[in-house]
Amino acid sequence: MKYRKLGKTGFDVSEVSLGTWQVGGRWGEPFNDKTADSIINTAIDRGINFIDTADVYSAGDSEAAVARVVNARPEEVFIATKCGRQISPHVAEGYTPAQLTAYVEESLRNMKRDTIDLIQLHCPPTEVYKRPEIFETFARLKEQGKIRNMGVSVERVEEAMMAMEYPNVATVQIIFNMFRLKPAEAFFARAVEKDCGIIARVPLASGLLTGKMSKETSFGPEDHRNFNRNGEAFDKGETFSGVDFELGLKAVAALKEAFPGQEPLAAHAIRWVLMFPEVSTVIPGASKVEQIESNSRAAELPALSGAQMQRVQEIYEKYLKPQVHNQW
């Protein structure tokens, strides 16, 4: 495993890290501590030293599982969590210093820790980025020793740009994959100027970029890939990166032709993200140990060729850009 600097946090983090939305159970399925422990331990064994979770993942069970394993290991492993999505209805008015402070303290209890390595606002409404008192809250929490760093997880590039104007925003987590090329434009350059770490999430577009799906693929009733394709529950950009499922399959077919060989498309998709030096780490999820092993091996692949990078751009422009580029 190779490591990159995570912006002004100063942390050296694994190029491929772990997102835990579905750790311990797939979307809609009960949380399983045994599965979670196995996945997280395997990740650390593979050299992964950055794990991203959130207080809403399995109602705090994910936070507890990540910390339980990390706290028992001798290696230094950084834990990032998120707060804000518990606010219901999820509107800007619900974001208050008192409420966010309470969420941070709840996460500390979940993880049985005195401080959080990285706390991130969890895709708040755009209006929240215009409120300095929210970001000042986290500055105070850092002074109190409850957090080491503060970041944001965003839906849109414009939100990332707004957030980085606050000096205590150390990281931005954003969707970046072969279906979402817009962040590589002005945002990446600005992040470098601000010494802001970039955490690339949803690198496999909710599984579409594994290349294993077809028109016949079905999803359970509690799986967001079934019920949130049009944003019924949250931003539709979180589901298949906002791409229409059948259109996504056409783009995947073209990508498979661009990346023939024994390696699965998922490995090339993760390696593609790492071709951008501005990216600090990519955080694919995993619901089984085998996925951890294959995801981490992607970092070991040779660099993609200029022709391959150009082909991804062409496929994006042909199939996807009209649908996604101006939305996120």
C-alpha cells in the first residue's frame, strides 16, 4: 500500500481506504458485528489506515464496530466520522451549534474515544455553507480536544468551493469516479491551493462500475439502489452517481472494451481515481472480505495509459456528461 498526505491534517493515509456505509451488512440488511470485524481487520492487515464511517450508518453500530477493532490494534489507524444527517427534517434550520456538538459527543461515546481524528459535516443543505457559526462550532470543539480536524462531505462542487473558504476545513469528501468527472476541473486546483485533502467516495457508482450488473439485476426493497434512483429519500447523486441505470450499463459496456484483460473493471475504476495526484484517498465500501482484498490490489496496478484516460473522457462525454455534469 502507498500513502498520500491528507491535506492540512498532516495524516499520511492509504491510497485505498475503507468506506463503511455497508460494512456489517448490505444496504437494508441487519448489521452483523462478526462480518464487520472481519472486514475491518482485513482492511488494516492490507495496510489501510483510514476508515470513514458516520453516526447514521446502522444507527451508530458502524462507528462502534470501527472503533472497537481499531482500538484493539497496535497500528495507527485514522477514523473519520460524520454528523448532521440525523437532523429530521433534513433542513438548514436544523443545523445548530448545540445540535452538532451533541452529535460529536454521541459519536465519542459510540467509539469510546476522547477525540475524533476527523469529523465531517454529512452532506448538509447548501445554505449551511453560508453560516460561519457552524464552522466556528468545530473550531471550538478542536480547542476543547474533542476533534483533531474538521471536514465536509458534499454533494456538489459549488458546496466544496464554499466550504474551503473556511480555514478550519481540512478535507472535502466528494463523489469522484468514471461517471463523475466535474470535480477534476476547478475544484481540484482550488483544493491544492487551500491544502485541502480530497476524499473520493462512491468510486464504483453504487456497484455499476464493477461491471457485474445487467438489466436483470435486482435489489432488495430496503436497498437505496431500488428506492432512491430519482432521489426519493436523499440526493439521487448518491445512487449510481445520479446516472440512469440502463444508460450506465451502456457506458460500462464501452468501458469494458477500453479495459480488456483479466483485471475486473472495478480495479481499473479505482486505479483511475488514483491517477489524479490531487486525490488523497479513495474509499470504496465493502460488504465482504473479498472486496477489501480486490479493492486494495487496485492500487498496485500499473498506471493507466494516456489513451485509456482519454477513452474514459470520451465515454463520459458521449453517455453521461449531459445528464450529470451540471447537476453536481
